[in-house]
Amino acid sequence: MSRVASKPVDLPQGVSATVGADSVTVKGAKGSLTLVLKSGIKVEVKDKRLEVAAQSAAEGLDAVAGATRAHLQNMVAGVTKGYEKKLELVGVGYRAAVSAKSLTLTLGYSHLINYAIPEGITIETPSQTEIVVKGIDRQRVGQTAAEIRGFRPPEPYKGKGVKYVDEKISLKEAKKK
């Protein structure tokens, strides 16, 4: 039995979960998310709690049960609080601006980068060098932030590029003559 899967997921006030044949839908104040279940995983709702269990002792099914429980926990947190990732632009002339359904980045290339904002994600730019990615799906928020960072990852000599706010960049020393 997986240690993670053995802990139930509490459903806070205002959050409801519906268990279908092969999926679980979690609805909350911020929206609803659906998780497709792998075969051999059973999810039950018992007095405002979600309980996850592997139906058989097949190889690796305990790990899948633990992962399913973690995904459900993230979904519950997403529909109640939501998730956000903050990015920071470091470099002279590096700018970000949001217009309609796209994020426009000036990152020192000869062209502007237009990034189409995915469905279910909101992107804000409090200042020209800050980007805040928000949403209810933890995976999508992280993926979007990683894609934006991927346009110009921080380089190790001056630290220029797109970095997470809490990211530490260890700078290398320049080559000596």
C-alpha cells in the first residue's frame, strides 16, 4: 500500500467531487477540473473525503495510486486557492506586455516573441520586467511558466534572461587572461 495514497484528500467547504466510471471531477469556487483515472485505481467519496486505493497488487499500481492522490490534492487546492508562478526579466531592454490573448516579449533578439496564452491561464505583467502566470491547474501553470522561461533561460555569466522570482543563479567567473 502506498503511504501517499493511504491518506485521504479532505474536501473543504464549497468543493464537491463526482466520481465517474473512469474519471473524477472536482468543482469549486474557481472552476472545475477533471482527472482521468488509470485502470486498477479506485476513488471513493466518504464523508467529505476522497479515498484512493489500488484494486489489485499489480506491479507499480501502488505508485500510480499515490500519484493519483497527489493529483487530486492539487486539483482541490487549485479550485479553492488557485496557483501562480512569478517570473522576472533580467537584462537591459528586456520587456514583457500582455495584449488580448498574447504575451509579447522583447528579449534581446532581432524579433519580438508573441506567446499565445493557453486556455484556462491568465498572465499579468505588474511591471515591464515581471510576469505572473495564474490558473487553477497546477500542471498547466508550471508548463506555461516553463515555456516562457524557455525563450531565454538565465545565462551563467551575467544572469541575464527569464528566471523564476525564487530562482538562485550561481554565476560563473569570467575567463582570466
